[in-house]
Amino acid sequence: MDTLILAPTFISIIECKNYSGTLIFTSENGQIIRCIGGRRDGFANPLLQVGRHRKLLKRWLAACGNPPLPIETDVVIASPSTINENQARSRRVQNHVFYAEQAPHKP
């Protein structure tokens, strides 16, 4: 969990990734493929990572007796030169994976 934002009405978990090259999201729940310099590497999907963080945080907050709050999860790509390809045409990828420069404009 790279960034945790606590507000009175919600919580936000932000996972930052410093990948380079082209990131191909082939499905919502599968791995992502990074293409760089003629090489293809598989990585765990960061959306699954923030989803796991969300689940664990919810469980911990409940165990501490806190009332439930909505928990938003997003993945921020640090490098503007990284290309994101949403081959799965996933709304989740479209709405929750974005570049650092876009963060202040996220609804």
C-alpha cells in the first residue's frame, strides 16, 4: 500500500507503479504484460493487489470496532512515457488505472 488517504466519509488506497514500456491489461483479474525492448514480461495485476489491500484494511478496521466506510482503490502509473493498453476493454482498468498527472482530476 503506497498511499492511504483517510477522509471523514471515505478511504482511498493508491498503489503507485513505476513501470516503463507498454503495459497490456489482458483481463481484469489476470496478469499484465509489459513489453519493452522486444521483451515481454508478466506481472501481477496491480488492481488485484489494491483489491487485496482493501479487503485486509476492511477486516482490520472492523476488528478494531470502526464503522464501515467506502474504500476506493486506484493504481497510479508514475511514468508518463508508459503506455497502457486496455485490451480487455475493462471499465475497472479504464476507471482505476491512470497516470500521476491525472490524479488531481480524478472524480
